[in-house]
Amino acid sequence: MIDHVSIPVRDLAAAAAFYARVLAPLGYAQLVERPGTVGFGKKYPEFWLNLRPGLAAAPSNPGAHIALRAASEDAVRAFHAAAVEMGGASDGDPAPRQAAMNTYFGAFIRDPDGNKIEAVSFPARQP
């Protein structure tokens, strides 16, 4: 099981403001701020921003992304809308998607540093 993830950002204050809005629909809040790093989470820091001032923007197709669980399709939509409103870019509008084993509802965004983040919600199982 993964305990936490970290992403690099060029401007820590701007990234923290971006993620405070974007992660709120997923139930995350800023829990820790230290020199050079900010941690977001529900009960403990699970998603970290690490300052890398000389960082070049991520390539358009880095081949990796981080998926965060959302409680509902509405939370996925709110995550996506907040990211676009805060200067991020859509990299996949909110929609049903087919995974390897089941379907889910998800949306992909790129933050201002080019990091690719997804929010996912799994429908309740039908009897």
C-alpha cells in the first residue's frame, strides 16, 4: 500500500494555493507547512508538494500520473472545475472510464507545473 506521494513544484506558495482549492472536494486539507514542502491529507499528510525552483515544466506526456479517490462523481467534477479555474489544464474531462477490471468516473488535470493528477470515483456495486 502506498503511504504518501510527493510532486515537484516551482513556486510553493502558488502550488499550495492551487492544491488547497483543487483537493478540497476530495476531502484533503493542508496539514503541514515546512520550509520547502507542504503536505495535504485527510488525517495525515498523504500528498506533498516539494519546492524545486529550477524545475522545468513536466513534458506533455510524462507517462505517469497520480490518482486520488473521490467520494462521488460530483467531487470529481468539482476537483476538475477548481483546477481549471485556478490555472491548471484539463487533461481529460470528467466522464465514465473503463479500467482494467471495472468502470469508474474520473477526470485528469495538469497543474501549472505540468504534474498530471486524476480524481476517481467508483460507482456503488449493484445487487
